[in-house]
Amino acid sequence: QVQLTESGGGLVQTGGSVRLSCAASGGTFETYAMGWFRQAPGKEREFVAHITSGDNGWYADSVKGRFTISRDNAKNTAYLQMNNLTPEDTANYYCAGARAGRIWPYYQPSKYDFWGQGTQVTVSS
């Protein structure tokens, strides 16, 4: 049973930075593709970023150049570094994992096999 646990969320001012972590347990993390999604109140869950088992990263247009996804296989942890935050980035952020090292389309939630519980990020104006 694979479990994902997010951490690092909180309240930040516009223009600030936050790093989210997603710790995995119970599986072979280094073989998984990982993703980050977010969901704001009243909106659908949307894709944020994806990283393959081979360390290739992909981003939603809305975060490209501001967010960076990475992974540390030795720590079984994926990260999302978020810079230059705006109130539009306020959401509950979820990490997700896929047993396949590469998935397509990576922005589709149904392609992921397991999910964390989410961590809230609130950006004040």
C-alpha cells in the first residue's frame, strides 16, 4: 500500500515562495512518475506539474517559469518549489503517483494510481 503525505503548505504573501514536499512510503518510489495538482474552492482539480521517473519535468502554462518540480529518490520525496506566488495560486495542493515511470497524458488525474490528502496554500494580496 503506497501512501503519499504532503507538507509545507501555509499562508504566504504575494510574491513569496513556498516549497511543498510529498513523502512516499510503501512502494518503489524511484520507479514512479509523480505529479502535483491543485484545487481551489468551487473549481475542478487542475494539473500543476509532473516529473517522470527519469527526472523529466512538465508544467502547466500558468506556473511555467515560477514553479519547479523535483524528486529525491534517496528520500522517497517529491518537491514543488513555488516562487512569485499570486492569490490565483491559492488552492489545496495534492501530490499523486503513478506506478508507470512515464504516463500520458500526464495532466490527466485518472492516470495516477495514488494520491495524498493535500496541503493548503493560501496567498494573501
